[in-house]
Amino acid sequence: MAQEMIRSPVFSVISTALLVSHLILAAVSHNEDSPVNNSPPNAGLFPSITSTLHSWLESHNEDSPVTDSPPNAGLFPSVTSTLHSWIELNMKEYNERKGNFARGFNRTVLDNTLVAAEDGGVKVITVRKDGSGDFKTVTDAVNSIPCGNRKRVVVWIGFGEYWEKITINRTKNFVTFYGDPNNMPKIVYNGTAAQFGTVYSATVAVESDYFVAVNIAFVNSAPMPDGKVGQQAVAMRISGDKAAFHNCKFIGYQDTLCDDRGRHFFKDCFVRGTVDFIFGNGKSLYLNTTIQSVAKDCGVITAQARERVDDDSGFIFLFCNISGVGNSSTYLGRAWKERPRVVFAKTYMGTIIKGEGWSDNSHPDRDQTVYYGEYKCSGPGSVSSARAKFAKILSDEEVKPFMSMSYIHGSTWLLPPPNV
Ligand SMILES: *[C@@H]1O[C@H](CO)[C@@H](O)[C@H](O)[C@H]1NC(C)=O
Ligand SMILES: *[C@@H]1O[C@H](CO)[C@@H](O)[C@H](O)[C@H]1NC(C)=O
Ligand SMILES: *[C@@H]1O[C@H](CO)[C@@H](O)[C@H](O)[C@H]1NC(C)=O
Ligand SMILES: *[C@@H]1O[C@H](CO)[C@@H](O)[C@H](O)[C@H]1NC(C)=O
Ligand SMILES: *[C@@H]1O[C@H](CO)[C@@H](O)[C@H](O)[C@H]1NC(C)=O
Ligand SMILES: *[C@@H]1O[C@H](CO)[C@@H](O)[C@H](O)[C@H]1NC(C)=O
């Protein structure tokens, strides 16, 4: 099981009750990107002359930060077949957003620090095992990025297996790992809890903000636990805020992906594990991600670590696919901490999911405090007649706060994978 957490969450001072209060409190706790700070002083008023009405409407209508909350039009599409075009429409490249911005549209107000970083001129450095790049190891490339980094550095990683254990220092913001799209590179190590402690066992640990990974496999190759202590083995720990993972793989057994803290976006990813293999106190959206349980006996997908009432963390899975080996052997989540929040929406659940679906981890008192929701899922594992009493089948209204990029304040920082 996931035994330790790295630090208590520093910015999770947010009410769970209403998205509106999320946004207001988020403004207090997130400084530079707060919707309140970013909005023009006259946010609510119509413009004073008709010639600017059109651009005003453009900027106030859809995903401006002020209305970055229901009834915002930014809800995800209802069917997976339109997800791709929805993403194309809603997740614009930096230059396009900047262009809109320059033309006076405030549809998308990005963090000032992110704007400064992207405008600073993106630096690309290359890693190739054969020595034809700037570096032979990812570690050397990361070491070349200065502490206090303020501009986007893309580390382009060529095909191959990199036996490395990497920590990105919290002062190295704006780092992108970009793997060869034709031949995904693998970063592999075999750290375990016995050697390093669970959270420090990660093959790659990211402590900085604005991290992006595209086309990378993060692997912890320690053997499948056989019941001895200390066999937890993390492949990736993401502890920074505003991180995005596109088309990445996370491969391990127990505790594969430590979604530790901060707002995170995962799209088109693959996560393999056995027990608690997506765990931590992150506030994350997982889109179109395949989750594969390979537990021999009893598997558990999530161990979300929310504890405090005023903490806004939680894992949201949308259009995901749960597969794996075994028959009714795996829980969607267990109440490792007191108030976990996990929602599976429009997700295919294979036969591996247990009828009861969720576990209170032998803490009946947590039946009152967990937030375990399901919304319009499909597949044999989604049959809910035997579901634990404390699991919720969410209504359209209840699921709404979790069904848009607003959940992670995406309009202020989320960009599509870069073109490199
Ligand atoms: C858009 O937002 C920026 C940053 O908050 C602000 O400086 C600018 O005046 C806004 N533009 C419009 C047209 O509202
Ligand atoms: C991160 O970098 C800073 C500045 O170089 C340094 O003082 C600090 O010790 C580093 N942190 C870790 C955990 O290595
Ligand atoms: C990790 O790999 C090294 C080198 O292959 C090996 O010596 C060590 O026993 C492995 N450790 C674990 C925990 O598997
Ligand atoms: C979902 O992810 C897979 C990769 O796992 C990708 O091939 C596919 O295009 C993605 N679908 C959408 C709708 O983005
Ligand atoms: C789910 O993923 C598995 C394994 O990748 C695949 O075989 C299956 O077709 C997928 N099912 C759906 C409904 O997408
Ligand atoms: C799964 O297990 C149940 C009860 O243990 C059994 O009835 C069912 O036939 C099994 N299904 C498969 C595909 O093994």
C-alpha cells in the first residue's frame, strides 16, 4: 500500500461544496493565475460602445476565467467519437491563444508566468543514446537546465531504454520531456520502498511546476510484490502544479503512479499496476486513458489521498478503459485516507472490476466521508447492482463540476503537445 506522502499539500485550501467557491478560494491560494486577478476590472459590465460588443461577447462568453464555471459551455462532449474534435477546438496552441489575446479576445487568459516562459523563446535540447544529440542521458540534459529556470525547455528524447533515476528539482519549472513519436523512449529504474521509501522510489520524480511529458514510457522494473514489506515501486511521481501528460505510459506494479499533489492532465495514457497504482493527493483529469490491472489476487486502482474537508483534490477519469487480467478481482478505489474523491465517467470497465466496486479499507466510518462516483460507465465491471452502498451514481448535475477543463483551471495553463 502507499504508506507515505511526500509533503502535505500546500495549496489545497478549497471548499468542496461549490465550484464557484472553488474559484474564489483558488484565487486566494493560487496567486498569479487566479481568475479574479486575470479578469478585467469591469468583468461583469457590457462595453460602453457598440463597436466593441462583439469582442466583449467573445471574451466573456465561453471560457474566460470569470465564467470558467458552470454554466460555461466548456463541458466535455458526451460521446468519445467527438472528443478529438472537441480537444482541437478547445485546447489551442500557445501561439493561437496569444494571437487571440493580441486581437483583444480574452477567451483564454494564460498565467503570466507561463506567458513569459513561452514568449522567452523555447529552447530544445536533444538526448540520444548514440551520442549524436546534445546529451547521452536524460539526467545530463536535466542537469543542464538552470535552477530558477523561467523559460520552456524541451528535452527531446530519442528512442531507447534509459536506465536512470531522475528528480526534477522544484526550481526547474517549464520542462517538457518529448519522446520520439515513432519510437517511444523508456525511462526505467527499479527503486523500491525498501531502499528509498515509497515516494522517493520513483524512476522519475517531478517537483517543479508546468512540467509536460509527451510520448514517454516511465517504468519501474522492480519485480511484482510477493507479500514482503517495502516492495512498492513508483514509476512516476508528479508533485508539481499544472502538469500535462500526453500519450505516456506508466508501468509498474504496486504504487505505479504517484499523483502526489497539484493540478494534472493526462490524455491518451496507459497505466499498469496491481495495488494502489494511481495514488496521492493530486487534482487530476484523466482522459482517454487505459488502465490495466495485472494483480494476481486483489487489485486496487486508486488510493486517492484527500483528507481534509477543505481540500479540493480528486481524480476524475473520463472516457477511460479499464482492462486487465483476472475476474472480479479489482477495486476501483479504496479509502486509504479519510476523504478520497474519485469519479469514473463514461468509462469502459472490463470483467476485472469487483461487483462492490469500492472499498472503505475496513474503515466503516469512511463510508460517510468518501466521494466515490460513477457516471454513465459501460462494460461488465460497471454493473452497479452489487455496488458498495457508499458509492454514488452521479446525476448530470452532480457530475458537471468534474466534466470540464475548469476542474483543473485548464484555461489558464493547459496547452496541447508542442510541435517540435
Ligand atoms: C485581457 O486580460 C488581460 C490580462 O488580465 C488584460 O490586461 C486585458 O486588458 C484584457 N483584455 C480585454 C480586451 O479585456
Ligand atoms: C534544488 O535546487 C536548489 C537551487 O540550486 C538547491 O538549493 C536545492 O537544494 C535543490 N533541491 C534538491 C531537493 O535537490
Ligand atoms: C535493481 O537492478 C539492479 C541491477 O540490475 C539489481 O542488482 C538489483 O537487485 C535490482 N533491485 C531490485 C529491487 O530489483
Ligand atoms: C485515445 O488514445 C489513443 C492512444 O492510446 C489514441 O490512439 C486515440 O487517438 C485517442 N483517442 C482520442 C479520441 O483522442
Ligand atoms: C480496452 O482496452 C483493451 C486493452 O487495450 C482493448 O483490448 C479493448 O478493446 C478496449 N475496450 C474498449 C471498449 O475500448
Ligand atoms: C468469474 O467468477 C465468477 C464467480 O467467482 C464466475 O461465476 C464466473 O464464471 C467467472 N467468469 C470468468 C470469465 O471466469
